[in-house]
Amino acid sequence: MKRHGFTLIELLVVIAVIAVLVAILLPAVQQAREAGRRATCLNNIKQLGLAIHNYHETYKVLPYGSGYRLRYGTAMNAPNMGGAQHSWVELILPYIEQENTYKKLDFKLANVDPANVPHLANKQFSVLRCPSNPFALTNKRRDNADFVDSGTGTPGLYYPAVAGSIEIEPGTLSPDCGCRSTAVTGASNCFCNTDNPMANGDRYRSRDSEWFPINKIPGAFNRGVTRITLEDIIDGTSNVLLLGERNAEECSTGGAFSWNCPVLFTGQKINSPTRTNVPTDTWRNCGASSYHVGGAHFCFADGSVKFLSDSLDHRVYVYLGDKSDQNIVQVPD
């Protein structure tokens, strides 16, 4: 019997069926992969939160944000710190299975000192990076420059500590705010991290608020050396943010070992559209951001982790960032 091959029409039908199947299955595969990446991301930030709790258990205080003031000669007393500038990430290294790296560091010297740089630069700590972020393995900012806080190629920090937010004028709030390091007038109605204290003294809007008493520092962390404890979180550990996601490549202080400001500020909305105007500006991109659709992961001070929507009411988000403003808010699980 004579055999016939596929006719052209049959071949086209087969190709069309395959194309339809690919069109149907490919998004499902991509969604499954992203779900896996999101699960890893959630676990990463949870592990960092646990490490901070273990640090607190050991030293009875939260790790300080960074040694910003120490670069200018101000001696401050903090646990396991030799008087030089470092990042909170370095302090928790023993609790994220990086004790060998921790032991090699000389805390009497700055992390940018040639003696410390080789132990921090060109490292890849998977727990510090979001697998959904395509920049996470490059150690590069969006402008293709290396993070330079601890030497060429220091890893990015995709889960910075939360420094909270300050209300410029009580009761007023803009729908969004991209903060700069220069003073912002009250007329902007914006929650910002800016330079001058408010006249009423109840809150401060200062980049250098480590100079103010602990109850005046809005978040659980700050730019400088602090001695904040979990007991200082008056609003309750389940109601206050400890860590959040940020696209490190968008922020010039996005290095994991930055001695200056490895923290995020809740004055800027999650996934703020203003941040793309200046992709590597120090302050305008210090808010939370991620490559996840619709929001970002956050670890609360009680160790729980939630995905917060970028459509979350900004006022609620700001109150979550402040540890003792007595504005108790909750978000759905």
C-alpha cells in the first residue's frame, strides 16, 4: 500500500495546534517559576528576620543600621563593634551561616579598609538577594556601576532594614513622594526623610536622626548607630515593619555592606513610580520596590512575613513603618 506523507494543510494544522499549546502552557510554566522564586524570596526575608531576632537574643539589642556617624569620628558604643563603620548585615553574618566571613572581619577597622574589603567584595550571599530580580547576580547598579561601599563588586542588599518615616505636616499626606537629601517644605505634604526637625518636637524629619532619642527615631533601624530593643517597639512587634524588599540596583546605597544607609524609608510608596526618574539616586529610591507584580515582601518585628500590596493605603504603610507612633494598624494576611 502506498503511504502518503502529511499534506500541507495537515502540517499547518499540527503547527497551529503546537503553537496554541505553547501559548497556553508557557505562561503557566512562567507563573510556576515565578511562584517558586517568590517562595524563595519570602523565605530569604524570613531567615534574615530570624537572624535579627537571634542577634537580639544574644546582645539584648537590635543591630544598628550602619556606622554612618563613625566615619566622621563620633565614637558610639554598640555590641560587637570596634568603633568603625559597618552595616547591620555584617553584624548578623554568624546567624545566616556566614560565621567564617564574620570571623575574618576586623571591626576595629572600617569595612572599606583594605584589610576587610577582600572578605566582603565579590561575594554572593543567596539569602540577601531576590531571585526574581535580574540584577541580583551581577553586583551592579542599574547604571552598570559596581556597588562601591565595601570595594568593587560588593553584593546588593535586596532586603534592607526599615527605618520608618516622618510626617512633614501632621495629618497631611501626598499620594506619593520621591525624597531627596535636601530639605522638603511642609507644603509638599509628604512623608519624607529630610533634614530639619519639626517645630512641635513630636517627630523629626531628619536624615541624621540617630542624634535624637530612641523614642524620636521613627523605625526600628536608622542610618546611624542606635541601641534599639524589641521592647522599644511600643506599637507591638506584629504591627511594625522590620525588613522590606528593595531593588538594590536602583539605589546607590544598595550595597549589602554599605556603611551609610542600608535601610529603606516608608515615606515613599511601595513600587513608587517616582523612583524610575533617577534610577540610582541615593534618596529618591530608598523606598520599597520589587520585581514581584503588585507589591513586595516585608518581615514584621515579630518575625512574620507578609506580601504588602503596592496599592496599600499610604497612611497605613507609613504607620506600619513607625515603631512607636501609637497609630496601630493591621493588614490582612
